[in-house]
Amino acid sequence: MSDIKEPLPGPVKGIIFDMDNTLYNFFDAKILACERVCETIGAGNGQELFRYFLSGKRGFENPENIRDYMTDLGVSDESESLFKNASCIYEDVKLSSITLYPGVPELIRELHESGMRLTIVTDADSIQAKKRLTKLELYDYFESVITPDVTGKRKPDPLNFFSAMEVMNTTPEETMVVGDSPKREIEPGNKLGLTTVYAKYGDWLKTPFPSIKPDHVLEKFYDLRTILDL
């Protein structure tokens, strides 16, 4: 984890980053993992299994979605060995397949070296978040990774954003939030008075929210350099 530094004198002294689909492509990794699961159990298709993770019944990261899918398909697994194997394959493929968006490591490193305070606010649990950031060699650039298993809250709850600002020792006026979800990052950021940056390139849902207006829109991650006047 990053060493704590004094805030920069400029208007933005700290940046809160979302993780999945903001720093790296998580959507494609998850689809690929679902496809590998279906190959393992010999039934179904990846897109259909992915919808089970989206349903909200078990949660977006819960492998029990795989068990539900197998049951609905009528896949026999009395010893649960197939489910356990499929779950391991799902986690392994998902982690190994995540890829950083172009320009992410260079800009994160530059921001860190300049003294910008950097934190992550994610709905992934702390173990998953650390695995992903470590695999991508980003973990040490962030002072803290704020997760729901630590705070007890998920985005868009303001507690997670306040927790990040407390770590960075910044006020809302000195804080920027960068994320791909209008509802989970941009709207709460606007309400708290943060500078909001919508990572449009990572929003695979593309659900329109006309009433939610970010301060800036990123077509690609590296455009953040222009917003920060680097």
C-alpha cells in the first residue's frame, strides 16, 4: 500500500477510483470465466450464466450462482465435485483474464509520484480487490482500498466516499471520483460535491441517466491527463 504523502497544493488533491471496468476490463474477463464454466460442466452458455450473476439473487461475485445455474440445467453433481471444480475455474479464469485499459499503469504511477492522494472505492470484497490490484501491479499505488466487507456499505452509500476522503485527508472540493457507473459513482459524487469523472469507455451497461451529469466524461482513460492538466 502507498506511503502517505502531503496533499498537493492544486485544486484536486486526491482521487477516488472505482476499480472494475474503470482501471481494467472486468466485463470481458467475467464473460470468459462464465464460458469456461459452461465448458467444464458440459452445458449452457456463458452469456446465460452471466445473467445469473446479474440477477441480484446471490450477488455479482457469489459462485453460488453457478450452483443455481447447474441445478436449473439439470446437471447432476451429487458429490458437488463438479461445482467445486467449476467454481475454481471461474475464479482462476476471471483473475487471469483481466487486462488494464491503455495508459492506466503509466498515469497511476505518474499521479502517485507527483504526490496525488489515491484511493479505491469498490463493491468487490477486500480479498478479491487485493488479488486483482496485485495481479495488475497497481496495489502499492493506493493508500487504501475501501470495500463493503470493511465499511458494511456498498456504493452509492456516501460512507465509502467519506472513508476515502478521510484516508486522503481531503475535502470534497479537493477530491475527484472516477468511475464507470452513473448511479454508483457519479450521482453520489455530485451529491457530495466531488469533481465527478464518468469513465464512459467502461460502462458496458450503457443505461442512460439524463438527470445525472458528470463534470467530465472520459472516452478513454488517458484523457484524465487533460482534465488534470498534466
